[in-house]
Amino acid sequence: MMRGLFGKLPQFFERARPSSPLSELLKRNQAWANEVRNVDGKFFERLARQQTPKYMWIGCADARVPANTIVGLPIGSIFVHRNVANLVNHTDFNCLSAIEYAVKVLKVEHVLVVGHYGCAGVRSALSEQRHTGLVDNWLRHIRDVRMKYLDKLEVLEGDEAQFDALCELNVLEQVKNVAATTAVQDAWARGQR
């Protein structure tokens, strides 16, 4: 049951803008919550009382890659952080804070860096096309990975082979970056696995 102000939001948006995308999302959320409640009346109570995921998922913001769904785990099983091209860099305080929270507070057992073939961020980094915005700065990290492994990429035949390889190499580099974070280093020093 939705309480307080948030319980009134669907009606507020319905009156304010009956055909707005937000109204539609709120209706769909309410329908989903009702369906979940019909199947398991205590689901939301249990979920609210605990957050004990075994996994942290650092993945691409691509909407085609829903973390829980593609691994067949229920809601609450994975602590998720997403960004363009699943990057972990040492100046991204959002990602670093999420890792620290997952490792120190939630005590996740595994931090997963999950990339995917067909990643638009990696494809953009493979080309030299500029987007004239912050995304160029963000993709610079993948371009650095490309330059680091240029000799391995150039021997591959065809753009698609290089693209797939760069998707894989990007994940490997981000795993190294996770391992180098102070949160993970401190956890290993404490004997946390």
C-alpha cells in the first residue's frame, strides 16, 4: 500500500496531465505492485526489511540489459550500478560510492562488471567521431583501453571483430579498476572475500 504523499502521486499526475508518460508509468507501477502483492502478500514487507544481495552488478545503462532478468534472480538479489559502457574510473564518485556501499555496508560477495556486445558507448569509442559533449570525456576511458590494446585489435579482421574484442577488453580493464578501488583493497586487507 502506498502511503503519504506518494500514495497520491498517480491521482495527482492523472488530474494534472492525464496522458503524460509519467502518469502511464505510475499506473503501470501500481498494476505491477498489485500483481506482486496478489502472488505474495508479504513481498514488499520482506523487501523493505532487508537488503542482503550477494552480488553487485556494474553494467551498461543500455535498457536492453536488465540485471535481475537476464540472470534469473529475484528483486533484491543484485545491487546495481549502471552507466554508459559499464565504466569504473577513479574519478567517478558515484560509482566509487556505490562500490564502497556494496562492499562495506551490504558486504556483497561478488562485484561483477557486465558488458555486452553491441554496446553503443564502445562503438563510439572505436570510431573517432566526436559527440561534442560530456559523453566524449566519458568515452575517453574506452578510447584509452583501445589505445592500450591497439596492437591486438589491429590484427583482427573486420570492424565487427575489433568491436567485439574492445567490448571484452573494456570489461577486463574495468575489472582491474574495481580491484584497485580503496573499498575493495580495504575489504581484502580485512579478510573480506
